[in-house]
Amino acid sequence: MKIKRVYFATEEIEDKIERRDISLNDICDVFRRRPVIHVDGRDRFGNKKYFAWGQTREGRHLFIVFVPERPADARIISARNMTPREKKRHIRS
């Protein structure tokens, strides 16, 4: 799955993610670097929901939840730093 454009689903989600010190640029960086992507059910509106595990250029490991929109867009639902366990699993893959 090739993602070229990302945006936050709502302003509340944007504020929550920015409080975690994660910027939209960090999220874009992860998608540019070919994250591991896994489909995980549906959001509350019935759209397929995906998880992405990836790393920024600076070396931060992020876990991102998103819904694909159009061919190459992603509506970001959540983003956070990976847990140590997720990080170990991601580094092995």
C-alpha cells in the first residue's frame, strides 16, 4: 500500500497526537520509509482500519492507526511511540 498524503481525522485527534510530541511530518516520514502495515477490522463507520509500524529518519519507532482514503491518502486516527515489545518485533521483521 502506497500512502502519499496523510491528514488527521479530527482536530481533537491532532491535538492528542501532538501532545505525544508526534508531528504530521513524523507520520509522513514513517509512510515514506515503507512501514509494516496490517489490516485490523473496521472503524465505527464501517471503513477498513489499518495499523502501521515504522521508523522516522531520526530513529523514532511509531505505531499508527489509519483509514485509507482514495488511492493514496490516509486519515490518521491515532499515533504513538511503539512499546518496547512492539519495537523488538518491528526490528526483527
